[in-house]
Amino acid sequence: AAAMAAAAKTTKPVAFVTNYTQVNHRDLSLRLAEAGVPVLDGTLNALAAVRGALAYRDFLARPADPAPVLDGTPADRRDRVRARLAASADESAALDILALYGIPVAENAVVASEAEAVAAAARIGYPVVLKTAIEGILHKSDAGGVKLGLKDEAAVSAAWTDLATRLGPRATVARMIPPGVEVSLGLVRDPQFGPIVTVGAGGVLIELLADRQAALAPFGPATARRLLDRLAIRRLLDGYRGGPAVDLDHLAILLARFSVLALETDGLVAEMDVNPLVCGAGIVAVDGLVIPASGGH
């Protein structure tokens, strides 16, 4: 009676909470529900419902958070993504697509011979990384297909020879990026909700921590910042134990740009992973995986 009286006097939600879940009170629950008072069985269930209600209130109160405006037009960007995927769908393609959407990437070149590898390394500047670019090898490190910190021509030649012998001659030469906090970005397409972007711990921590947050694309920097703030690695981004602090505002903008990529490549890209996005003095995508949509248009 007190609950129904309270509900009749306010526009705020009123609920009836029990801390014991083993009572059959269906008749009472029906009477309360008809009066607009839900019955929540169990303290944990009740607190979860209150948290959800408050989160929804906060969601409604958020200011507009438009997605970033990028150079060019969506149609032009789609045409360029389509053309790039038609050429190849390897790591280099993933990095080129990221760069098209304003996300910094490590300078790189695809090579098919020792001479090309040496020339690319000299052009990019030492130290460099050499990675296999053989089609079908999605996890290069697991296949022994990544050679880090190559400081001169002899090191590049030896690394290319080893990769070519074991895996094949096609490889990617890339600039060696200084260490930083490693973040991962992901894109999947849900059949009901559409493009979903994830952000989380990257590098070797991606499987160990399972630390990620997700949001529907597209979104703006404020939403991106909320995702970053909920990560378990958030303290690392502030400069943990003397490490450099990451520019979180810039990282949020890059994440929001990635959400625009997720929206605009519908029908062209089925999935995309960026791991790692190295966050230090700068923020640079080092490796990427793109899976084209079947029958892209």
C-alpha cells in the first residue's frame, strides 16, 4: 500500500524490492505491476536495475556528440576503399584505409625480393620491421613472421631470406615505432544493430586481459572518451610509473574517425582489426587486418 501510494504521488519511478527471492508472491507482484510499480526480487537484481535506470537518465542528458567531419565525401572515400581492396586485402591495404580516414599509420612498403626489401628499408629509414605478407597468414607473430629492430642492410637481407625460405617472398617493410601503450581497435557488423566498434588493450594483452569496450558506429569524441575511460588499461594511458601520458583527446578523435570508417565501409569491409595502435609521444597504427565483405559494392 505504501509503494502504490508513493507511486501515485510522483512522476519518478517507484519499485518494490525484496531481498529474498524464494517467495511466491505472484498475486502481489501483479497488483503492484498494474499500479505501475515493478517488483524486483533480490538485492543484486534491484541494484542492477537502479544502475540501468540512472545510466539511461544520463544517456538522455548527454549533449549532441556528432561524428568527425572528414576531408572529401563519403562516396569518394568508398570508391577509394573499393579500389584498394580490389588490388589486395593485406596489411598494407588495412593501413592505407586507416590513413584515408585520418588515422596515422607506420610508413610501409610491400616487397617481393631481397633487393626490394633493402631499398624500401633505406627509403623508410632504419630501424625497420620486416613482416610476412603472404596471403592467408593472419597472425604473423604466431607463424614467426615478424622481424623487429632491423638496424642495417645486412639485418634486412638476413631477415628477408629467413621469411622467404619459411613462408614465402612477399613481405612488408615498415618503420619501427618507439614503444608505447598498445591499444586495439576492431570493427564487426552485427546483423541487427549494424557496425560496432571496439577498443581495448592491444598487443600481447589483447587475449590475456579481454579488456574491451564497444559502441554502435558512428560516434563522436565524447563517446570515444567514455569508452577509453572504462578500459582496465586506462591508468596506463595516464603515464603509469613514469611512462609518458597519452594524448587522450587525440586518441578519442582517432577512435571517432574509426567509427566513421565503420559506417562508410558497409558492404565493402566485413571485419577490421588494428593491433597494435601504439600510443606514446604520437599515436600510430602499426598493424592491421581487413576482411572484405563478400560481393562488396
